[in-house]
Amino acid sequence: MANRGPSYGLSREVQEKIEQKYDADLENKLVDWIILQCAEDIEHPPPGRAHFQQWLMDGTVLCKLINSLYPPGQEPIAKISESKMAFKQMEQISQFLKAAETYGVRTTDIFQTVDLWEGKDMAAVQRTLMALGSVAVTKDDGCYRGEPSWFHR
């Protein structure tokens, strides 16, 4: 966010430890799965944490992802809008998180909206997406697209 300055001292050390948990290889795997799962014309983002964050930040890709895990007509998010307004984007991220929890992702595996919006903990975003993929593989309801070995059962 524009009003948040750089962190120093202990805050900086904590932020650096959080950033070290981010996995670039996992990012590639998740991007490939999301694009395959959504089966829509979703553009592949350039590699890197900042591009991954930017790709997910408006919530549209996340909402399309969770909707793709349901049979047609049963999607949990009825309206997905590509808005440039911050509150609308954060609202869509929140809708995704609520739908992911309803789908079966444990509360402890769910990231906070600010983790993605401010880019403070992109590793938490990766953990949520991994947990979502694992639940989708486990459900075995025919809605999962992708290699089952990509996620833990």
C-alpha cells in the first residue's frame, strides 16, 4: 500500500523470513494448474513473485478457479467483475477465500486478503492454492483438471 513505509529492525527480519518461504518452482506449478483448471483464455503471467501477485490481485483468476471446481450451474461466485477499484478487488479475494473454505480447505490453510493484496505473504497464498488443489484431487468428483500427482491426497 502507498501509505506503508519500509520496515526496519525486527519487522524487517520477520518480513525477510516470510519472503524466504516463497517457492518459485511451486509458483510455476500453480500457474500451470490454474490455467489448465480454468480452461478459459487466461493469460500466463511472467515468472516472479510480483507478477504472480499482480496476476491474482484483482481476484478474477481466483474466482474463476474456485468456480471451475464446481459442476456447471453450481458455481459459488455468481458474478466475477474485472474492476480497477481496490475495494471490489479485495471483495472478490474475500469471496474466493469464503468459497475455498466452503469447498473444504481448512481455515488454517486460508491466507488473509492483505497477504495477497499487499504482497506481504505470498507463501501463504501458495499454501492456500496447494490446499485447494489437494482437496479438489481428493474429492474426485470429475471437476478437477490436471495431473493428480501435482497435489497431495
